[in-house]
Amino acid sequence: MTQPSDDDELEFRQLMADVKQLRQDTISPTPQRTKKRSDRTVQQQKHAQREADFFFSDTFEAHFADTDKISWLSDDAPADAARRLKRGQLQPDLMLDLHGMTQAEAKIELAALMTAARRQRVQCVSVMTGLGTGVLKNRLPHWLVQHPDVQAFCQAPKSWGGRSALLVLLTVDEAI
């Protein structure tokens, strides 16, 4: 790079002769507002935590048949429920994606899903765990068999997530 000539420097100084230097203000930026959680949101989170602790024990181990496709049918479920789920005849009205969650977070979200499904009178939900290391995929069936609203579940058909998701059939309470 070449040095500016004396003429260039002189011309620059002449052009800048009337310019006044600004004093730098020391104004600090306004702090970002943090959203205050509404009391309702806090109450909903506490309720979901209580339900997760009540319904989903980490020490309970259900026994499942040694097959590639996991499924379960409660004693009081309709006889054709598992078949309808496996064939994809029941479409999920609510979906929950547990990707990237810890077990504690997943249990809270699962409890919130069950509460939402009960309130909305939803019969079928889909819960995606992803494949990953398989921690949530292995825990989810053990949690589901403990919930009184779960009638049946099975591995989802490919159109609803395949090996990385379960379709869950729930009891619909018409009295709500």
C-alpha cells in the first residue's frame, strides 16, 4: 500500500477543517426486560411436575415381549385397540416431541400431554423420542404403563414416526 502524498494529506486537512469532533457519550444500553412468568404458567408447571412425580416412577420396570416392535394393551382396553393402532387407523390428535430432553423434562412434558389430552378428550397421541442413545425410548414404555388413562400403545407406523415414536391410545372421559 502506498503512503498518501503530501498533497492528499493537505487536501484532507482542508476538507476536515470545519468538522467538530464529537464527544463520546457514555450511555449504557437499556437492560433487556425479562418476561415475568404469569402465575398461571407457574401453576401449570407445578401441576405438571406433581403429575409427573405421581404417575411416572423411574424404578418401575414393566416386562415387555422381546420383539422389535414394542406394544402393550391394558386389561380393560377394547380387544381391537392394539390392532387399530398398529395399522395406523387411529390418527394422533396431539403430538409430543421429546428430542433433546432429559428424563426429568420428558416426564413433565409427558404429564402435561396427558393432562391436555384428558381436557381436550383426545383418544390418540403420538410421542416421539427419536433414536439417539435410546434412553428416553427405553424409559417411555415403562412410564406409559403406569398412567391410568393409557389403554394401549405401540410403535408408530412409518407415517407417524416409525421406530422413533409411539402411538398411545387413551381413555376418553365423557364426563369432563
